[in-house]
Amino acid sequence: MDLITRHARARMQQRGIRFEELEALLAFGREIRAGRGRDLVFFDKRSRAHLARSNAVPPAEVDRLVRSYAIVGADGTVVTVGHRYRRVPRDR
């Protein structure tokens, strides 16, 4: 597992995101550029299906987990985590 900043650990605790869920997000999530050398990791339709088939997390927790995101620095450090309430904008 990559490094996790103190800020990200605090946000994980505040937002109820467990370490195992973060690992699943980083393993199965889609990465896109977020600016300033950072990447946004989230679940799109394809990665959600892959997560569901993998049984990495209990099926009851999949719905909540797929709304999570993480910001990862260029060196692989998890900067922050949270829950998405809006769609991720895409380039066309």
C-alpha cells in the first residue's frame, strides 16, 4: 500500500472509509488526471462491475463504496478521500 497522508487518514475516519475499502478503490478504480500532478481515482461503470465480480468487499458494501474517491499524488501518496455526490466531469 502506498503512503497515506495524515489528512487522508483523518478524512477516512471522519467519512467512514475503511482501509480495506481504500485498497479496493485503488486496486479497481479508474484513474484520471485531477491537475497539479495528482490523479482522481473513482469507480466508473466498468470498474464497478470488476469490483462486484472480484468479491474484494462484501456485496452489501459495494453500493456505498462505489461512491468513494481518492486523490493520489504523483508519488503514489493518497492525499485525501471522500464520497462523491456529483458525477465526475469527463473530457469529450
